[in-house]
Amino acid sequence: MNKKKYAIYLGASVTLFFVLYAAMKMDLGKALHYILNTNPVWLLPAFVIQVASIYYRAVRWWYILEPVKRIRTMDLVSAICIGQMGNMVLPMRMGEVARAYAVSRNGEVDTSGALATVAIDRAFDLISLLGVLAIVLTFARPDAIPPDTLAQMKTWGAAFGAVLLAALAFMYAFINGKITSSRKISSVITRFLPISIQAPIESFVVSFRAGLKVLNSGGHLLAISAYSAIVWLLMVAGLFFQLSMFDFPVSLEMSSLMILLVSIGVSIPSSPGFIGPFHAGIVVALGIYGVDPNKALGVAITLHLLMFASTVLFGLFFLWRERMGMREIQRLSVLKK
């Protein structure tokens, strides 16, 4: 069995575990009742925020790409939507490759260069996630958490804040040549890995540093950081409005914590669409605030259906706009072998 098939089977097994657990441990009838009794009026502001989030992601990517090639923001919106759909319907997060390919089809930037900028874009998402994690763990006060646990959360919040500052310092040093050899870094990373995958990782580290050179401009770095904050604030606000469809108290703190747990959950290998880990993140987050598990499962299923439908519809529209087809996206899997 090759590595690609192993990863696909592992993801399917993880999803199957979560589905079977929900079927055996939860009342799906009650979950369905909560799904059918939502207030859809909150979908409109949530939809507007989702569109705004995609747009500001594209603007952030524009600043990452600009020193290499200026590409129209709408073309970047297209690539992002196609990539997000790819992550929903294809295994192994092939959407990231599809996103790079979509923006490189006009020949203005090569696919490998586009992939490097996608990696930088994701690096800023990770840094933003660490920042949100530090804030939430420091200031969250859900009633269901014992005081001793809350004190530990504050400690963890401070620790993750320190990690965030260290990550920013490392990126600054990496950009400005304070770390002089990318190959030294890659050798440390790959020292204990099989020889067959050392060369690809070393190539990626070198390309990643080359991509980071585009951030030498302080103005670009400031703009990218600002748009990263805007994107994450919009994500929290959008989830707040989606949660408002249900009959329990909602807060920005709750939606922030849920974003964190869902982000951690979807990082676990699973089937396309993040079925299982996505739902588990929501159930755990709502459980911290005392929401009944059956209701939480209904919330998770509803939010997943909304996310899946909107992401796929956006992706299909922009596939049509770019005159691309799903088969063209699926063929990109050879790049991951």
C-alpha cells in the first residue's frame, strides 16, 4: 500500500470512528429536532461575513504575491474558493494544491511559486490561531469549567502567547537573513526521517524561505498581519451569527473557543469535508458551556451542512468562471505522490 492510499484509509477510519460513536452514544432523533427548529434569519449576516472573509483572505494573499506578480484580487478570490471546495471534496487537503494551480493557470506565476505563497498564507493562519488561542485561554470564563482549570488555562494562554512571539521572531529572522542557511534548518528537520523524503522537505524549506523574502517590506508585513486579524475576527463573528440560530445563550467567547477546537479537530486526518473531527470540535466546545450533547450534535450537523453547501457552491461557480472542471482538479493528485 502506497503512502497516499494509507493516508486516505487512515482518514476514512477516523471519520468512521466518530460517526459510529455518535450513532451509539447520542440520540440522533433529538439532534434532528434541534436541526429543524433553527431560526434561519441569522443566515443572512453570517453569509455576508463569509463573503467578506473570503475577500479579505484574497487581499492578504495579494500582499504576499505582490512582490512576485500583481494578480487581480478577483482572480485570487476564485483560487481561494476553488481551493476551499477542493478541501471539502478531495482527500489529503488537495484543495491547497488546487488553489495554487488555479492562480497559476494564466502563466503569471508558476505552480511551485504559488504553492510557496500558499504555505506562507497558512503560516500566518497558524500564527493567528496561536494568538486567538492565547487570548481565549487567558480570558475565557465558561461557567462549566472549575476555577482550578481556569487558572491552568491562563497559564497555558501565557505559554501560547510566548510561542506566538517566538514564532514571529523566528519569521523576522528568517526573512531578514539572520538565519543564514535554509539547508541547516532542513537538515535538523529531516535528520531522523527516511532518506527518500529528505530531499523534498529540504526543497520545500528552501522554497519557503525564498517565498518569505517577499515579506522584506515592513509595509507588506504590517498589511498581511492586519488582514490576518480581520479574517479571524470575521470568522469568529460569522460563527457567532450561525450559533444565534439556536436557542441557547451565545457569546463571542464561545464562538472563539469553538473556532479553536474546530481548527484543531480538522487538522486530524479524516475523510473529505472533515466529517467527524469538525463535529467533535463543536460538541466539545458547546459542552464546556453546558449545552446538551444531543443539541450540540444538531448544531454541529447544521453548521457542517451550511459550510459544505456554501463552500461547494462558491467553488463550482468559480470553476465555471475560470472554465475549469473537477477532473482537472482531481488530476492534480499526482503532485502529491
